[in-house]
Amino acid sequence: MKPRVIVGLAILLAVLLGGGLLVMWFQGGGGRPVGPSTAAPAVVKCAGGSEKSALMRDPEVVAILAADYGISLDFRSMGSYAQVLLSADEIRAQGFNCLWPSSGSARLVFESGHRGEFAEYRAQTVLQSPEVVYSGPQATDALTRAGLVTDDGGSRILDIKGLLAGHVLTGDTWEKLQAGRLAGPVRIATTDAATSNSGFTMAQLQLTVIATEDVSVPPTLEQARAVLPTMRHLYETAGLQASSSDGGFRQWLTQGGEYAAPLYAGYENQIIQLATTSPDPARVLANVSILYPSPTIYSDHPILALDAAGSRLIDAMSDPRIQALAWQKYGFRSAFDPSLNDTSRFGDLPLAAQVRTIPAPSGEVTLALLHCFEDATQCS
């Protein structure tokens, strides 16, 4: 066969193969190939927030991870800051390929304490959920009459600064607000801010509101230290708190909702997941109001890949099919494609399509607040 013919056949074969690859590329949706992964199957062990447990057990998610990415995920529930404060030796001893906290601040804490310790380190936020406050009809009506809750096209907006300055820090009671049969001091209940990110995110929001005049600017370390005693007082007077976000929210519901705590901080995705998985969502949601603090803080969910196996999970979680499932069944907003986050698909839920947000405080402020909760002597 002549050299020119051989070259021509080679070019033709390359075009055909390239076309096939292009077809496979676009059929996969969002740039993901269809069919079994060519990578060797791997068990990826990852520590992550409890609120993601149901998503990562979902049969459709499990199937996509296995078939298209060769991943068998070993997911271990662990508080966000418990993860990122593990030493490198502890991480390696437990065999973690990745950490998956529920906070961009937790990522900053990890990176400041582990710089250069993991040669293949890679981080990417893959899911998001705004911090919200759950309430009930009596508390919501009382706060509406007080001008602290307003309607915004069906969703309810909470004046967080007015609530804190005018009622929480002054020691007001629900009786004073004439909130039906509710009693006790006005406060926002949370999970344990020292161990659970949903509680700590609310603490970060309260810190910013209390420490600054302009809540759009995160507090400096000096500003934060000035109000740490106040933050410690709020923490100490909260009583016994749940240690995980998922368990805390379910406990709040089963113990009476607003009768257990008239205001309870959590993630937006928790009520969406409940609505999509409950056999009778209308009954469950009848006595639950969703209040969006203005401003609020988005809880990012970054995967901190510690090696190549962990990095594969980042690639897998960016798959548009998993991103769609995460929103439609579990309420996590996509960190890649805003068009997936269509709140209208949940017709019975008064969700906010857009929320006013502020950045979380810096890593050094975050650590100062965390240390204050862990040890009262660190609050001065």
C-alpha cells in the first residue's frame, strides 16, 4: 500500500474516531462521557456533613458514580470543623481521600493549617444551600406584626439585624411579642455551633451583624474579638443542642416545631428534602414557615480532595445528572449551573429564587469564634 494511501486512511480513521468521541461527549450531557468509566474502580473514603448522607446513598447517585466514574463511595458523617481540624497524620491514619465540609470557612481553616501537606490537594465547591430560619405560625405572625418578617413575592424575609438588636440582645420574650401560646426568651435555636456547621453558620451571621455597622463587610479580627463575650453568652444560654444538622432539624420537627423552639436555624435544603421524601408533605409543612434572613450566608459544600481518588469525586459531583438530582430530590442548589436551581418546581414551598447574602468571615475570625465556643477563656 502506498504511503500516501496509508496516511489518508489514518486521517480518515482519526476523523471517525474523533466523531465517535464527540458524539459520546455530547450525549453525556454537560461534557460527561456515557458508558462505563475507563478508570479502574476505586473506593473513595470521604468525611462529610450529615445533611449530605441521604444524597450520597441515593440509588441513582450510587449508580452514576459506579458506572461512569468507577467510584464506590465510603461516606462517613462528621462535623465540618471536626473534619478540617484533623491533623494530617489523623487523616492518613483513617484513610480519607477527601473531606467534604459544609462551609467555605471550614475550607479556609483547613488550607491555613495544612498548607503543603497534601501534594495532590484540590478543592471545589459542588453544592450550596442558604442558611434559613424555620418557624411556626405563631412566631411568624408575631414577627410579622413587629415588622421583622415581610413578604417578598411569596417568600418570607427576616430582618435579622432588627431581630438581634431589638429583641434577642435586649432579652425580650415571646410573651411580650404576644406570640400566642409561645413563651420564653426570643432567640434563634441551632445545632451545637462548636460541632455542627448549620449552627456555626448562624453564629457567623450573628457575629457579623453584632460586630459591624455595615453587615455587607465581614468583621475584622479586632471587631470580632470585641463581641466574643456576647457570642459566648448566646452560646451558653442556648442549652443542650443537637450535634448534627440532619439530626437537629428532625428533632426540632418531632419535638413540636415552634413549641420546641420558636425559631430554629438550618439549611434550606432540609425542608426541600423533607417535602420530596415525606409520604404526606402537606401535613408536615402545615406548621413550618421558612424565613430567609436578610442578609444570610450561603453554606458552600466544597470537596477537599487530598489525592487523585478524592479528585475523582469532584469530577463526579459536577455531573449534571447528579447536580439535578441534588436539587430536585434533596434541595441542594447547584454550584455549577444556576439554571438548575428552579424554585418553581416546588410549588408548595415558598422558596426564595434569590437571596441577599454576605460572605462568611475570614479564616482567622472563624477560628477565633470556634475557639471561643470550645473554651470560654478564649473569648476575651
